[in-house]
Amino acid sequence: MRHAIQHADIATEELDTALRGGPFHVALRAAIAARGLPLQRVQHHLSRYGVKVGVTSLSYWQQGARRPQRPESLRAVRALEEILQLPDESLIRLLAETDESSAGRRPAVRSYRSLVEATGVLDRLHTELGWSLDGGLQALGHHERIRIGAHRRLTGLESHHIVRAHRDGADRFVAVHHGDPGCAPERMTVHALENCRTGRVRVDQDTGVLVAELLFGTRLHSGDTYLFRYAVEDGTAGASREYVRGFDFPGGQYALQVRFDASAVPVRCHRFAQHSAAAPRRGRHELPLIGPHRSVHLVEPRVRPGLVGIAWDWGE
């Protein structure tokens, strides 16, 4: 009995140390060990929270072989904090930690930490708006046009969506805009341009996230298609260096066009993709600026879960 008590004390001490200093996978492994739960039981508890994670994934997470990255995985991490009786945000904080010196060398590029924090904020804002993960809609096509103004700022965007309902009753879409570092989302404006009207709008100043309801004015039946268009006026941050769009689900075509003001033309542009916010960028390809239009674009015929974007260099 005494040996068991000593073992529990050691496990608790190791957990406290891991929660203070990380890294994430060590803290997760220590928490599971301290609670004495086999991974199958952890998986069962997660399912009661409505989160599906495989035992193999849990094993990889606690070994450090993989990191939770997708929104569903980050929801699982938040659920694990409660299941394992840990302080709020303790695992999320460790997961979001990044090399500050590396982030300092890229001041206008979103860090993994900021993307993880934004994902948590989106979960909260989506809950406030009563929005499910995909809202009952499948993306068939998504075309975005980004404007970079005279002061190198992202002044606004226009977004055109083609969707299909995969269940009855879908009647709205929740648009997400994640502004550049230092932006002021409370000063942004959402405009419903075609086949929709603006509903509730929520912002989070700390992460620069804006979400807005776009109401269709009709309820779609399963299989119905719908087209709508909206715009976001921004212009609240400093010099912009990239635009990134994330996808939780596979879908149809995505086209992204970035157009630059005549007085703010970058020296070079390139496209890139990432499996997740924590993964290395891949598929880098230089994009030529197109003549007098001063624009670059990319086209993904069929999107996959992950991120895709365009970055540019001001030559500084």
C-alpha cells in the first residue's frame, strides 16, 4: 500500500512539473498516467463529450509522434483537460507554445500559437451563434478576391460561395475572417452582397477573429445548391504579408486572387500549402504578377483539409 501511495505521489509530481514546463506530449502522458486511465477509457470518455479520436491518435499524441492540429483534435484537447482533471487551458497553452525568437523574425506572419488560440475562439463564437461544424453545407466552390491597399494593408475581401445542403433545414452560413496581426476586428464591416443578409456578428480582439452570420432567407432541402456573396472591409492592421485560408473538410474548387494597389507592389509572390498550422509549408511556387492588373492567383481544383495561401515580399 505504501508503495502505491509513493507511486501516486511521484506521478502527481511529474504531472505538476510537466504542466509547468511541457512539452505538450509529456504533460499529456503524465496526466493520463496520474489518473491511471488506459487509452481505451480515455477514448470512451471523449466519445461522451461528442468527440471522436482513435486510440492510435491518442498514443501518437502522448508519444510526441503527432500533434493535435485540426479543430476536432483541438476540441478533444479541451475535453481532455476536463476528463483528466487539469486546469483550464493547461494543455492548450502547452500545445500553442512556439519559438518566440522564430516568431520575431516573421512579425507579420501568423504563428502556430495564434492559429491555435484562434481555433479556440472560433469554437466559442460558433457556439454563441449555434453553428455546427459545417452547418449542413458542403462547399462546391469558393472564390475569394483580396485587396491590398496603398499602405500595404489588407483593405478588404470579397467572397463568393457555391454550396450544397447535405441535410434539410440549412438556412445560413457563418463567415470567418482572421485579420492580420495587430488588426482591430471591432472596426471591420461585413456587407451581404448577393442572396443573403447579415445576421449576428461577433469579434475577438485578442486574436483578430471576426465571424458573421449570412442568412439565406430560405431553408434548403438536402441536395439543394445555393450561391451567395459577401464582403469584409478591413484595413485595420499594418503591412500585410500573406493571406491564408483553412479548410476543415474536403470540398470543391477554391480560387484565391490577391490584387495590389499601384503604389504598393511587392517584389515577389508565391503560393504555399500546409497540412496543418504546425506542419511545414510545402508546394511553394512562385507566382508572377499579371501585367497592369497587379494581381496574382491560385486555383485548387479540389481542396483537402489543411491550409493554402499566397505570401508576398515587400523587398525590405
